[in-house]
Amino acid sequence: MAVGVGKHIATVLHAGCAKLGSTEAIVIIHKTDEGPIETPLFVSSAALDRTEEALLTMGLTRKELDDPQTFQDIDAILTAKGVQYQIVVEDEEYKGKVERRVKWINPLVRNDRKAAVTVATMFRNRRGYSEGSTPAPPTTAPAAKATGSDPWGDGPF
């Protein structure tokens, strides 16, 4: 069964280093619910940033990227990590033939630092915290711990 056009959750099924034409590449076979699909991640000056981002998304660390042994053991390392990520599959015409290609490898969830700070600030402000302070003492006595369906005991739900 061929992997359809669109977004898919994937993990690494197999990986290996190869020379494709005149360029080295890391060939990844992604496992999806619709079957496997192969992607070459080229290791050229033009493609290196995108390849690095994809490998980090699939679970490698920057330290592993700098270690030649990583690439000798790339299949075992990436399959053992089992990281899930999103692939975007599109039809691409090449030399008059249309083929399915993985166009993008994305994390399932992006962790935007600015958004994380905003979220934390909203929760801190809600509870009476300000930068570098502790919350003000309550102006009324705290309510008795609730019992029943409220697992945290901090209010009705």
C-alpha cells in the first residue's frame, strides 16, 4: 500500500548512510499507518541545515550528530529511540514521472519558547505571582478540602 498525500505520523523503520549520485545521504525509511516511505536526507552544504533539523526531530542529539560512530550505527540508534514525528507527503514530478515524496519532517508539537513564557506568565498572574515574588497570602481562609470527584481537592468541577 502506498503512503497517501498529506500529513502522517511516522517513526524510523530503517536508516543508513549511502552515496546517491555524487552526494552522501542518510536514507530514512519511515513507518506510517499506511506503510513505509523512503526519504534521502542529503549531506551537502545546501541541504545540511534541513538534514540536521530532520535528524534532531527524529531523536538525535547535537552530541550524537558530532560523533562519527552515530552514523555507523544510525539504524540501531534511530529505531531504538522510537520518536514519533510528522511527515508531509506530496506528489512531485521528476523527469516526467510523478512520485510520492516526503517534503517535510516536523515534530509533532513545536515548543515555542516565547509561547511557553506567555503561558507560564498567565498561570503565575492568575495565582497572584509577580516576577521574582511569592504569592500574596489569601485574604480569606482557604476552603475546606473538597471530597468526592475532585481529585486535587482545590474546587468544584
